[in-house]
Amino acid sequence: MPQTKQHKNAAQKQAAYRARKPKVPTQATLAILARKIAFVVADGAQSRHSRVPAHVVGEDTVQTLRNLICWLDTFKDDVRYPNWELFHPNGTNERDPFEND
């Protein structure tokens, strides 16, 4: 006994196939998101109710994003984050989640 058709036409079949496969973001999409994040951080740091410290904002977008990562990451790594002490003055030093036990 033949199966009933799930899709009315080839376009619906293709759309269903694409929906099953997650789309990998392109480098351009990631770059746009990074710029937006840097803008939101820089813009928010100037407001009274900022969620991040003002010193997270760097000289340019790249430095702002690096500072933001360092501020969010509590693992002390002087190689990746030379300014770690600036963002973690209390010295909280958690274990690196990517390191094997």
C-alpha cells in the first residue's frame, strides 16, 4: 500500500528538509552580532542604569568585546586576559570549565 504524500509540492518538501537541519551562522552574521553587542555595551555604559562597568568599554569594538569576555569569564587566565585583575578586583578564581579533571 503506497504512503500518502506528506508535502503538496517540492517547495514544501525542501522547506521541511531545511527545517530539520539547523543553519550554521555565517561569519558575516557573527560579525554583525558582535558589532551590535559592542554597541549595546558602549551605549549602556553611558547610561545611569548600566549592567556592565564603564571600564568594559574599550578604545574600539575589538577591545570592548575582549573586555566583555574577560568580565564575564571568572577563570583567571593571564594569557587570554592580561587585564583580568581589572575586571575581577575581588580575585574570585574559578576552575576553567574547559580543562579536563
